[in-house]
Amino acid sequence: MNDTTNPNLHIETLEQIPNILPILPLRDVVLFPYMIFPVLVGRESSLRAANESLARGKNILLVAQKNSSVDEPTEEDVYREGTVAKILQMLKLPNGLMKILVDGIAQANITKFIPNANFLEAEILVTE
């Protein structure tokens, strides 16, 4: 059998997920492992987090915001549990927004936030 036809060829193991990831806060939605979901990214910090994720191997931590009316969430504005996801597709829109298609891989907890002036970033612990 040809290896390129094996659907499991490109799936990461949990051990291959980096322990430091950019964070993408989500408004009014929670993503779980094994869900594929389109996300519209518009905030400057979120755009920077998504671009950094694409540069580092496409892994990103998706967390829900505690209050969806907060425009630029900080560490205190997001939940400490989230889902590690892989960015499958990215489309830059003419209005400056970005549409990404993400695939939930595993649940994770934030153990420590990493100081970063451009976007939220954290050290994570993947839970099974």
C-alpha cells in the first residue's frame, strides 16, 4: 500500500504537541477535540497569534473568553482550559480579516502564561 493513501500518516501524537503555544481567544464558542471548525480572526493580537502559529507548525491553543464583549482579552479574560488545534487552512480576506479552518486535537490546561506583548502565549499541559 502506498504511504500517501494512509489517512493517519500526518496525524500528530500527543507527545509531538509543543508545550508552548500561541493562544487564540474565542467568543461565544467552545471547540472540542475531533471538531473541525471555521474561525474568523479579526483582532490584531489574534491575527498575530494565528500567523505565529502558522510559522511554528500550525498548532494553536483555542480558549473561550469569559466575557465576549472584551475586545482585547488578557490572561484574566480567558479560561485556563482549552483545545489544542491544528490550522488546516488559512484564507486572508480583502477586509484584513483571516479565516482559518481548525481541527481540534486534544484538551490542554494552561500552566503558565508567557510574557508576550504581541499576543497571548502560554505553557500548556496536554490532558488525555
